Amino acid sequence: MSLTKHTYRPLSWNHLDALANRMNRIFGDADFGNLTYGSEWVPPVSVEERNDEILLTAELPGMTGEQVEISLENNVLTISGEKRESREEGEADGKFHLVERTFGSFRRSFTLPRTIRAEGITAEFDNGLLNVRLPKADEALSRKIEVSRRS
């Protein structure tokens, strides 16, 4: 009886990864590599509405703020950038046996509501998280309206 090496790869929405996992189960861990390596990737984003702003947070691990570009055109906010593979000097001749990290360019676009003050948008990058703050216009802020009584 022989044991075959199996590399666990978590379930993915990427159909090519699922196909590679099936092939690895059938043929053993053949050197197919990661089929998504170098392809476009989509960083996860959360959008939270608060009383006075909308907060958009994107997870960009391994990147710096200088690698990210944010633009606003016709009420569409676009976040783009490129995550490059980093290797130490002298490691260029190495061979990967498994690559689960993603590299490459990304581009995400979001249509903003008309109630956003475009001139007040700010962005900060800290510890792999990009936070984009989209302030609401004064007329969009919620407020309590008092009901008066007629005498």
C-alpha cells in the first residue's frame, strides 16, 4: 500500500481551483501549480452605513497605500492597484511547490448615492486595511422631527 501526498486547499469559489483539487485527488499532487497565480484578484470589501457617513473597508494584505489608487468620476468610486510577488534577493531560482497567495492587479468600482459629499471623501491605509470615509450631505443626515400640537 502506498500513500500519496495530498495538499489541502480550502474550498474556493474559483472553479479552476476546484478542478485542480479534484485532479490532485485523482492523480496525486501533480505539479499543476495554482491555476489562479498571477491572475486578477478581488479583495474583500465591507460597506457600512453610519449616521453621518458610509465607511468602505477593503482588505489589502501585503500592500502599501502607495500601491492603491482611488478615483471618483460620475459618482462612481473606483479602487485599483497591483499586488506584486515579493521574493528575497537570491531566491529567484527557487521552485514553488504550493502557492495559495494571490498576486496581480485588481479594480473595484462602487456607484455612490447622490447624498455623498464628494469633496469630503477621505482614505487611510493602515495594517493592510484601506478605509474610505464617504461623508453624507447635510440633507441626507437623519434627524428627529418634533411634532407640535395645535392649540
